Amino acid sequence: MKCDICNNEAVTYIRYNGTHLCSEHFMKFVEKRVKKEIRRQVNLHSGDIVGVAVSGGKDSMVTLHLLHSILGERRDIDIQCITIDEGIEGYRRPSMEIVKEFCKDRGIRYNECSFSDKFKITMDEAAPLSGDSSPCTYCGVFRRNSMNDVARRIGASYLATGLNLDDTAQSIMMNFTRGDIERLARLGPHKKVQPGLIPRIQPLRMIPEKESLLYAIVAGIPFHNGICPYSDEALRNQYRNVIDELETRSPGTRHSIISSYDQLMPMLSSHVKPAELRKCECGEPTLSERCKACELRIALAKSKG
């Protein structure tokens, strides 16, 4: 197949808009939408620090690459990498080495935080103690806590994540089917700034997972393609399968889910008022006396004996 724009060899067919694109025009297609999302989600000022949560996987590496490429021209904006070591043997360390080398080559400041140092337990130690809960529940809470803590310590104005179109559609559907309107209203990108919480942005919000992967390959961005040994237990997998099937039958379904959510967001925001946050003994904002991470950490410590 030939590219619909330049007649060069196409590398992909975009089903939801019916176009064939070569590598050059595919990259421009992705970059244009990412730039649009950045403009829509943030209003950067001189001196701002943007923390980028990077695991080493394709999505986070593409996010770091694009933010550094797009915002790197502004010398008054500082892009810093934040990597969390969950303590998963044979999985996390190889990806961290990729991230470190990438940051070193491009002069990006690298910040690292480990579950072992922060929570005194690794995911490999926590997983057997997770009981009826999925290990992903513990990992997700600990990761969010760690990312926010590091972002706050480096003085970040925003925390960028690698969540893509598929991830976002799944999160919307998960919270909708559970009837969790409060959490649905709190999904990123964040417009309201809560004390102690660094607002999240999602540059890849409108980029499908397959396009993120193809962009990484075409642009020559290194990434770790390993699979977390605990990922099979994630509830999100069920929603991924449902949305993938809907997208196959009706291309554009993921975009429609997010478009509907964005139209509902003003009503959700007016219905769900910002919570009154307290400060946990660990320093993180919380609704209760302790934050969720500390509650889980204490529960795991008791189980561990």
C-alpha cells in the first residue's frame, strides 16, 4: 500500500479515519495530536518543571521522547524523568537501565525511587501476601504514592504519564461500570490543583496503544518489551478485551468513549466537589488519618510478621 499523502510505502493503515501513512507522515500524525493535547492540558510558565513517570515501556518512553523533543526547545522548562523500582526480579531492572541510558544521552535529569526504600517491601515480597486482592492493587497504590512524592520533592508543576487512548478508555469504563462517580470525576488530566497533589497530564491520551508502539519502532526509541509477571491478575484486562472487541467491530469506539466522557466532565466536576484533604504521617495527602499506601504497607507488615 502507498501513503495517501506522498505515495511512498505505507507503514500503517489508520482504520478509524481510513488513511494509509508512510513512516514520516505517521510520525507527524502522532506528533500533531500530542502537541494538541499538551496545549489543551497545560499552560506552562517560565521555570516550570515537568516530571515524566517513565517505566521503560513503549508508552512512557514515547512520552518522555516527545515531551523532550517538543518542550526541549524552551530552555525555561525543565523536563525530569521519574522512575519507580517496584522490586520485581528480572522485570524492572532491565527497563530501568534503558531509561537511565536514554536520559544520559539526552541530558535529562533522572530521579529514582524504590518500594524497598520507601515502603520497606518489594512487590515480589508483597505479592504472596496480597490475599484476595490482586498484587496490582498494591502496586498501583504504591506507584501513585511514589510518583507524587518524587514529583513534589523535585518541585514539579505537572506529572506526565504514558497513559494512552486504550488505557484512558479502560479507566472510564471501569469506573462507570462500578458506579464510582467520584473517582470518574478525578481521572486525569487534572485541571484543579489539590494541595500536595501534583496534577497529572497525559500527552498520549488520544494515541492508541498500537500507534504508540509503531511510533517507538519507527522513531527508533528504545523500550523494554517485558511483561510484568503479575499483570495477568489485573482486572483491567477484562475491560481491555471488551473495548478491543468493540473497536474491532466499530473503529473509533475508543475515541467515542473519551469524547462522551469529556462532554460529561463539566457536570461531573460540578457534582463532585474537591475533597478536604489531610496530611498523612508520611507527608502524602489523604482523606483519612492515613493514606492508602500507608494502610497497605502496615497491613503487609503484619502479614509478613
